[in-house]
Amino acid sequence: MIITLQKSTRLLGVLCYFTSLLYLFELFFPSEILRLIYSLIAAILLTSTLFFLSNVNRLIVLALLGTGMVCFYIESADLQTVILGFGKNINLLSLFLLIPIIGIFMSTAGYLSALKQKVQANQQKKDPHPYRFSFILTATISVLLNFGSMAIVKRIITESFSGYQNKKLSLTIMRAFATSMLWSPYFVNVGLVLILFDLSWFDIGGFGLLLGVVYIIVCVLMFRFISFADDPIIERSTERTEKQTTSLRPFFMFSVVLISLSFILDFLLDVKMLTIVSLLAILLPFLWAFFTRIFKTFVQDVTEQVLHSFERLKNELAVFISAGFLGMAMASTDIGIYLSTLLFQTSLGSVFLLSILLVILATALAQIGIHPVIIVIGIGSALSPSNFGVSPEYLALVLLVAWTVATQISPFSGQVLMASRLMEQPTRIIVKQNFIFICILTLVLTSVIYSFYLLGWL
């Protein structure tokens, strides 16, 4: 029975990647049949996840599907439209599935080991600053490695430094991770708002970077207030060695080429950044592996990732597919008009209050397990920025802040769950520690965006 279950999940993992590749192929060779095929496969994957989800997540997914079905029924949608709804978010899933290939390549090529060796060598030569270093390193490599950066940095710090507090360090790493969520094209939330509002990365990327700088300033100012009960200082003996470290030049070369190509191609081509990033995540690592003669080992590592992908990402698969289905259903109704009116009345016609309200709404719903992707897709699909007298860029940035803030305090978010494992504490401890932090973030970041609006930049 267990063997059969393992085979099933591995087959579903292969199906996940096959669906992503089929989606990318259809982008360049448009075909209604191919869209129907990968949408049907997405429906199969969604149905399969229901057998593996927790009761809470299963209930949320079924509620999304049920609401979407009601919307389609009210609008008398045909069967083909309903089926295509399941494939609405395959673009986001492709990013979620393919970006980890970059991290796999870096691990296979030895870049991450070289980075660890470099850190160990440098910390022996100067006074160590584990918190500052962990924040900078996480904020930097999370751009490419996403969630994997948190575990990698924690491991590097614990094996290279002494004189730190474990819980304080883990929270610092978690907060640093969110820096990239405000601007990096390799993150799902950035790709999502670009698609929802039909924007180029260059339309909001600069503003996102400015928000990232402000976010870092808030983190620095709030660092002194991080305090956990029973968080002793960890001391470990470190022997000074003259171990020769591997050069980091290949790591920097690969990273620079990858990031540069992403922005250059987005500027030159009439293709969405999400598509460019997804393609580069496949092509560049495989080409680099071939020319550096590690192709066979890299393929083996990628195969392992593919076979276990369904088991690792079942929650994300369920939420993203069902949220896309609901978003497409809502877009076919007049619910946007009613929602716009409700939000406009609640915010008393104030753009600033509307911004605060959207962030609070996303944060509150995230507390009961409703993933920010659901809120962002629901709002983005239903609301028209012109109804509030703002630009698509403004609303896109507000939703980025909403997603970032919500995932810093939701006990169901990926980084909170990761931080919980790293510090071996329940998620409620992290939520309590971050409450004041996200209240300040909400006010500060929305104020910054609103100042852009007042200055006429947005």
C-alpha cells in the first residue's frame, strides 16, 4: 500500500512539471486544445491533492471551488470556460515549480558549499556579527533561492558562528527573507500582480526596491525589540584552520548572468517577466551544467526534485489552482462593482484608508488559513484601479505589501512555518513576536506608497 502511494505521488510530481512545460510551450505556439489539456491536468492534480490535505486546507479549497462553481452557474458559463478556469494559475505554479531548479543547480555545482566555506574562513578573521550577516545573506540569496535561502543561511550561521541566540537568529532570517517579496521577479507574488494588472516589471520594480529599503530600515529599528523567553546564547568552539576555500567567482558569474538576462529580456521582448524567469530557470541551469561538465549529476538531482514535488507542494498546488478557478469565475460576474463600492464606502473615499484596509483584510484572512494568493487574485480580478482614482501600479504595490505583511504573521504561511521548524517553536510564538512589527510595517509601507501617489509618481 505504501509503495503504491509513493508511486502515485511520484507520478503526480511528474505530471506537475509536464503541465508547466505544456503551458510554456502553449505560450509560444497558441492552441485552444493545449490549453484545455493542461487545464484538465490541473483539475486532476487539484482533485488528487484533496486526499492529502489537512481538514482545514481541504475545507478552504472546497469553499473556493464551490464559490467559483456558483459564479459560473449564475453567468451560465459553458463547460469549456469552466475547465479553463482550472488552468488559470498554471503560470504561477510554473514559477513555483521551476525556480527551485536554480537552487538545485547551485547545490550540485558546489556553489552553496563554497559560500559556506567562505563564510567560515572570513568569520575567523574578524569579530563575528551573526545577526547582521544572516540578514544581509538571506536578503541577497533569497532573490534566487526563495524559501530554500532560510534553511541554507541558518545552517551556514550555526556551523560558522558562535555567540548567538537561536530564536532571535531564526526570526531575523525570516524577516530578511521578506525583503525580496517586495520586488524580486522570482517571487510568485510579484509575478501575480504583474499578470493581474498587465504590467511590466519595470513599471513597479523601482518602487518595489524603494519599499524594500524602507522595509530593511524598519527591521533594523525593530531588531532591538526581539525578545524570546528561554533563548540562551549558543557558544561553540571554533578551531582556526587554514582550510582553502573554493572560489565564489562561478557563483557570482551565474547569478549575474541569470539576473541580467531576466531584466534584459523583459526590456527587449514583448513577453511577461514571469514567462522569462520560468524559461531561464530551465534553460540556463541545464546549459551551465552541460558546459561545466556536471550535467549527469544535475539531471539526477532534478529528477529527485520532480519525483517528490507533489508531496512537497501539495498545499500550494491546491490553493493556487482553486484560487485561479475562483478568480476567473469572479471576473465573469459583476461582483467587482459591488466589492469596489463596498470598499470605497468603507474607506470613506480615501485612497490612504483604502490601502490600509486592503492590507488589514489580507492579514486578517491569512490568520484563518486563507492564503494571500486568494485575496490578491480575488481583489485583483474584481477591482478596477480607475474606480478608486489610482493607477494599476499603485494597486499592484499595495497588494504586494498586503501579501508581504500577511505572510509575516500568518501561522499558515511558508516562511512562518519554516521559521517555526528552524527555532523549534510553535507558530503562535512567532505570530506574537511579529504583531507590533507588522502593525508598524502596514502603516509605514502604505504611507510610502501613498506618498508616491501624492507626488504624482503613481
